[in-house]
Amino acid sequence: MKTTAVVFNNTVLRDGHQSLAATRMTTAQMLPACAQLDSLGFGALETWGGATIDSCLRYLGENPFERLGALKKAAPKTPQMMLLRGQNLVQYTSFPDDVVEAFVAATAARGLDIFRIFDALNDVRNLGTAIRAVKKAGKHAQGTICYTISPVHTVAKFLQLADDIAALGCDSICIKDMAGLIQPETARALVKGIKERTKLPVFLHSHDTAGLAAASYHAATQAGVDGIDTSIAPFANGTGQPDTLRMLAVLEGLERCPSYDRATLIALEKHFEKVYAELGKFTSPANERTDTATLIYQVPGGMLSNFRNQLKEQKMDGQLDAVLAEIPYVRQCLGWIPLVTPTSQIVGTQAMLNVKFGRWKNIAQPTVDVLLGKYGATPGTVDADLLAEVEKKSGQKRSGERQADLLAPRMAKLKGELRAKGFADTDEMAVLHAMFPQELDKLLKPAPAPAAAPAAVATPVAQAATGPSSIPAPAGPGSQYSITLNGRTFGVAVEEIAS
């Protein structure tokens, strides 16, 4: 019987730049690479989810749904995949079931094929609604285990978690090693065990932050893993996924080694080298190297590049080591929660506050919410004294209920709020309004230009995505242009005005 080659999913358009350039790659920088990416025959292109939706709205002035549509059109042959935070969607708090269902339906309608669904605490109660919504939309639901290391996490418990996730009706299972912690023999044991118990396809996602990912991918491939995630240098290795060419070399000689055109991969690397240089403000040599200290503080690769920038903004960049050292202590007090969005940000922020002000002198609201059970059931027991203090100050008791069960439906209200603002009341707009109301307002209602605006350069809209090679001559009525004023781009049309 012929052995099936392991499939590579490619993450360069999502996790690659999230992990190495603070999620700042624009759609215009992605589009020139799409045809070549689409030609390679990857199992999937990860193009959406994670922090990209936030970044589109907050920093890049882009509509994330428009990005998804553009990428689907530019790479129509390869399934496109997203990372979905279960009941949190792509935000940091729980949303009602009707908002989750609308988000999934709207995303599927834009062409998203594979939904990789996880919960930061591995609380399966927060996966069910999204998985059912994906299945209803006729798309692929990939249930996800967030891998971590702690006194309360064992291979046996992860295998039981896989059974629980499979029972929700997902199509496949992903082992999500967000901090690059999984060791080769652990990867081998988990892949083999999950496949034997669930009979579902199994995928492994890792980061090379601690230098283990390539070896663990090799072991997982031998154990029968169906797919692994790779990226393309320079948006690869370090805090990102292993580079695709590198992984082909690592697996060469194995019967299950796949074949992806090396010349095309080299051409793509040349393109992304230019993009990496353009994003130099958001990159760091620290993100490019391996660091075995990751095995202690367990910060995910996708968080590190953003975290370093945030510490700079707080004028604490010289205290990175102290903050990282505080993270395991905070994590233990919060019940050994895995570190993955949003819990990695919650623990990282609280560690920063502990270093800056003293332990627990300033407790962030999300930390309070974790202690009160508002994110779900923690894997371990939270610190009793800290919980008592929080319960006393907040006047609330720790809850054991699924939080979405306590939330009223919101879609009708969200659409009413959009209409009141004069915005379209589509499902796309409603779910963006639910998650990022201020950022959506800014996108849809650009700030007016100042009275004495600097000269603007006008270019045809058709050329705006990639930039013109020369400034065109003025055109007549009916012509469309984009103009940039103070860093913001607007579409305009030339119209004839009667005198």
C-alpha cells in the first residue's frame, strides 16, 4: 500500500507575520505572492483569524472581510484556513452564541474553508457552538488542543481532551503548540494516540521559538500526522513556524516527505524578503533566533513580537527579562492556564503590572475575569488567597457556568446600533461592531482632512494596491482615483460640475 505524504499548510499570510512582524503585513503586500502560493498545492493557506482582523482595523485601515475576499479570489484553488478562538471569536471576551454563529456564517460566505477552533483554557464547552456553526455552513471544523506544559497537563489528559473534542463532531484535530514547547517523543505519542482513539486526521502546529519544531515535526511525520504547518522565510523560524524549504530538507529521505516546487519557494522567499524589509519597524533579531528559555516562560511566538513592542511603548523594554520571569508565577496563580490568545496577553500584561507596581498591587480586569471563571474552567486550582481578594473587591463569586449561557442574544441590537450610525447592518458589519466598535467607526468614518492639508498624490484605483510606476496624467469625468492624506487613503471619482 502506498504511503501518503504528509501535507504542509502554509502560514506566511497569517501566523508568519503575526509571529515575526507584529501582524503588520498589508493585503497589498500579500497579493503579489498569491498566485505562486496557490500553485504549490499546499493543504491550506492560513490567511485569516488570530490577530490579523484586529490589526487590519486598528493599524492598517483595512476591512478584514475585504481582505479575505481578495485573498480567496487571488488564490482560489487552495483551501483557506483561519484561527478562531471559540466563543471569543477573534477578541478577548466571550460572545453570545448568535454572534458566534453569525461570524462563522459570514466568514464561510466569504470563502473561508477550514476553521481551526480552539479555547484558551481547553474548555470544550467553548468549542461546541463554533463547531456546529461551521458544520452547518458546510465547511471543515478542526477542533484544537492547546498544548502546554505544567504539573496538571499530561499526555493522558490531552488524549482524553481529544476524545471530548472529537465527540463535538469536528472533522479533524489540531495539536496547537503555540509556544514551541512540544518535544519530539511527546509529539509522537500524542499523534499516535489521538489517531488511534479518534480515527480523525491529526495536524500539528508549532513554533520554532525553542528550536524544537523541526525535530517534533519529523517525529510526528513518522507517527502518522496528516499535516504540519510551515511558513516562508524570512517570516519563518524563530518565533514563527519552520521554513518550508527547511522542512523539506529535514524530512528528505522519509517515505512520507512531500514534494513542493523549490524554485517557486525560492521566488516567494525573494518577495517576502522585500516585504520583511518594508516592515522593519516591527521586526526584531530577537524574534528570529531560538531561545530555550521559552521552555520556562512559555510565551507564544505570536505574542512575543507584539509584546516587545508593547514594552517599548511602556518604556519597559529594558525589563523584558524580569517580566518574562514573572509569567510562570502569574500562570500558576491563575490555575496553570495555557498561554495562547487571549490568556497569553492576560498573563503577560499582569506580569508587566506585577513588575512595574509590585505583585498584585494592580490587578487588570481580565485577570479578575479569569479568576472569577469568566473565561471558563481553569486546568488547575487558582490561588485561594488571590481569589478571595478578588471576590471581596468585586463583590462576585467564581462561576462554574459556561459564560455564553449567561449572555443575551446581541445580533438584533448590534444591527440597530449600526443603523443608528448610518452604517450597513450586514452580518459582517455587525460582528465587527461587536468585537471592534471603535476601530470599525474609524474605518467607516475617516477623520476629516485638515483645512491646510499637504499635497496629495493621486493614482488610479487599479494601481493603488501595488503602487504606480509613475504618476498618471489627469483624466476626464468618470475616472476613479485613490488619494492619500495624512497617511489615510480615500477613493474619489472625477465628476463634471456644471457652471
